[in-house]
Amino acid sequence: MATQWRPDTCSCVLEYNDNLQFVATVSVCSKHAALARSSAHFDEVLKHNRRKNEVVSSLVKNGVDADKIAVGYSPNAPVDNDPVLVFAEDPAIEAKVSLVFAEMPIKGNEVRPVLKTFVDLATEKVLQETVPLDGKKDGL
Ligand SMILES: [Zn+2]
């Protein structure tokens, strides 16, 4: 039984099975167009989505008020350098986010998240539901 997944970190649509393994690519966004329609596609999108969830969880755990930030991504970022974007307007919140980012461990080939201002919202993609409080709103 395949489950259809629409991640909130790009516009790809994928199907996976009960073991969280790739079943099919339903549609592919421009960023991921060059990837093979295989588990490589699923793994890449899942990795980026989980990274976003980790960043959000870490911010909330460290006392950043989720209502004062927005989270997003750049649709034009290359696959291998696609940081999670965190938007803040209030300088005090920005300072707190910067501190959390500075102390956040970066594993393997993970990309450090990037702090943006609300002015940048016009050119970047902001996730519809801003910040999922549990960091896992989209299920995986
Ligand atoms: Zn995609």
C-alpha cells in the first residue's frame, strides 16, 4: 500500500510504502528535476524535510517563540546547498535564532540553516503553515 506524500519543503509529490521506502515519483519540482526517479529522489526530499523539522524543533526547544518566526526554503537553491531558511522580524528574536544556529551541531554534509529578515519573504518560499509546533506536521 503506497502513501502519497506532498512535502512542505518543495513541490515534489512522491509515494512511499509502509517501510518508508520509495515507490514512485508522481511529480517533480524544478530543483529535483535532475535526480533519478528512484529512491535517490525520495531520500533527498525526505532528508531536506527532516532537516527543516530538526531546525524548527531545535529553535522551539531553545525558547524561540514559534509565532515570531517563519520557516521556508529557496525554490532555486541547488540540491547540495539548500539551507532551511528562518525568517525573523524582531531583532531580539533574530539574536536568539542566531545563537541557536551558532550552537547547532552540523552533521555530515548538512547545511547550516540561514537567518533571513521578513523583507526577504518576497523572494523566498515560506511554508504555508509557518512553524509546525511539534516540528513534524507533515508526518514523516
Ligand atoms: Zn522537490
